[in-house]
Amino acid sequence: MQASADRAADYRFSRREVREVTGWGDTQLRLHLGRLEELEYLLAHRGGRGQSFVYELAFAVEGDGSKPVMAGLIDVEKLEGTSTMATSRGKG
């Protein structure tokens, strides 16, 4: 159990870190992080300095525990060679 807890800590980040990487404004960032939190892809933790937040990716560990998996997301490798766009008749 401790190994997965240590592993989850590797996937923590702050709003500031996301702003620096994406170049998004604070309002846009709060909106999108809030959506991901509502969909349970992120867990929010209060940071040590007042109202700061630290986010953690919510993931499951499959098989031997070597590969974290985001619940509900499609495996990109399984999409290769398939169409994700609907045709004019509404079929994929």
C-alpha cells in the first residue's frame, strides 16, 4: 500500500506549475482544474501557504503496478487504425 501512496505523491502539482507550463490565466486554469476535479481525475489538497492548492492525479494501478492508468480514459494504443470521427450517417 505504501508503494502506491509514494507513487501518487509523484503526480502532485500546483496551479502555479500548470500556469507556467500552459501559459493559461488563473481564471481559465481554475475552470479546467475544477472540471477535472468534478470528473474525479484530480484530487485537490490544501497547500501549506493559505489558500494554495496542490493537485494530485487520481489513477489506478494495473497488473504488476508498473503502469498507472487514468480510470475512464481510452488507451491511445487501442485507437490506432480506428476512426474517432462520425460519418455523415452518424456511425464511427
